Amino acid sequence: MSLSTHVLDAALGRPAAGVAVALTAPDGTVREGVTDDDGRIGDLAPGALPGGTYRLRFDTGSYFSATGQAGFYPEVVVAVTVDADRPHTHVPLLLSPFSYSTYRGS
């Protein structure tokens, strides 16, 4: 089971490169990554993940500052339920300075 994410900056109309993301597992283990030039982290959790509730913390405050935007959300935390029987979980984040949305990706 792997977990990936993709961050898109809706205000600038491009992928959000350089967003730090921390994944916290149910046991408290934290794995970290940074989005690439396409706004993606291909696998935040290599290897088998047990099922459970995971939290992704996106450091949007640093991203907004780096891109010259004043944002309302200094961080976005998304909690997701991972099914250990699914081979892959993808969590996209559509971001702008004053709103965000997410969904279960494929």
C-alpha cells in the first residue's frame, strides 16, 4: 500500500512545488516529503501501510510566503482512512490563499 499526494495552486494556475508535507500514521510515526516541480510526492509511505486513520499536514504558510501570496491557512491538515486492502491511496489538494479542497484521488 502506498500513499501519494498532488498539490495544485488554483490561484496561480500551476502545480504547487516545494510544499512540505508530513504524514502521521496511527502509531504516531511521521514521514515527510516535499512536492516536486509538478506538485507531487509519489510515495510518502513506501512499503506496506496498515489500515487506519492517517493525517497529512501541508505547510501552506511557507509555500504562500515563498510564492509572494498572503494566505489565510498556515497549514492544511487532512485526515484520511486508509484501507489496507487497497494497493494505493492518492490525496490531491487544490489550494488557494483563502480556500482549499481535497478528494479521494485514483
